[in-house]
Amino acid sequence: MGIIHDSLDKAAERTATRPIPKTAPAQIRYLVKQYKGSTKAVAHLLGISQRTVERYVKDQIKHPRKALSARMEREVRARWQPRVRERAKQRAATTGGIVIETRARFGFTAAPGTTDDGRIRLITQALPPAYAARLFGAQDAGAGEQELQAIAAEGLQEVYFRDRGRRADGLLVDFTDIEFVEFAL
């Protein structure tokens, strides 16, 4: 989807309390269980034939090609321990907050040639639960990358640059040219 959307998903994935199934047949069986026994749906999801899925379920095939192995692992990770993920998101949105680490260009609304011109910064900052709630709410509502970026920028603007209203009143932060962004719950 986008860099912020994917990073939020990865942060939720890291809250798992148990490792995902290791073998290919176990991963396929997990996916079949998630799709209520439909081998056809899993075959469509992975881009393989229904018969191949059935052979994985019966342990007749054990070692997939690298590309298929990566798709299987990605799909299992996306569905692994959904209740644990939701609890972690809820905890972040109500009490814990979220930590953002990013390397991006930050600039401010000012005249060109001043020290307020944008520059690349590496920032690691804990954001309050309200911003975590807004990020996860927007993600669940299907918000685009621009909207998620705006919420993250507003959080960094308020907490990092304005120091929660103790300095730089009226400062507007531009958050562009994102090199990487990681979230932690």
C-alpha cells in the first residue's frame, strides 16, 4: 500500500506471542483453516492450483519454490494472531501510545533561504495514545498514504517540534521525502 501503512502493519505483526508455522504444509493448513476449509480460495490467494494446495495439506509436497514460500509466509503473517494484534493496537490507542522512528525531510512554513528550509532529520519520538488511535482508525477506515502521513506529521509537529505547546507556537511542519519510517507499539 504505502510506506506508513506497511510500517503500521509490521508494528502490529511484531506483537505476536507465538511464531508462525515453519513448514510449508503447516502454513497452507493454517491458511485453509482461515478460509474455512476452502482450498480453492487459498489457491487463488497464492496463485497456485487447487490440487497443489490439497497436496500441501496432505504433506505430499513439502518444499515450495522461493517465490511461493515468500508469498505463503507473507499471507500467514498477515493473518497470524488477529486478536493479539487488536489488543496491542487498542492498548497503544488508549494507554501506551506509539513510537515513530523516521528519516525524512522536515521543513517549516517560512521564507526561502532561512534556517527553516527543509532538511533530512532522523527522529525517534514517542507519540501519545491519541495519535496512535488516529493512525489506526484512519488505517482501518482505508485512508490513503497522504492522510496517514499527515497524521504522523501532526503528531511529530506537536510532540517533537512544539514540545506539546511549550515552544514554537504556530509552527507548521512539512513531512516529505520519507526515506524510512518504523512504528513500535
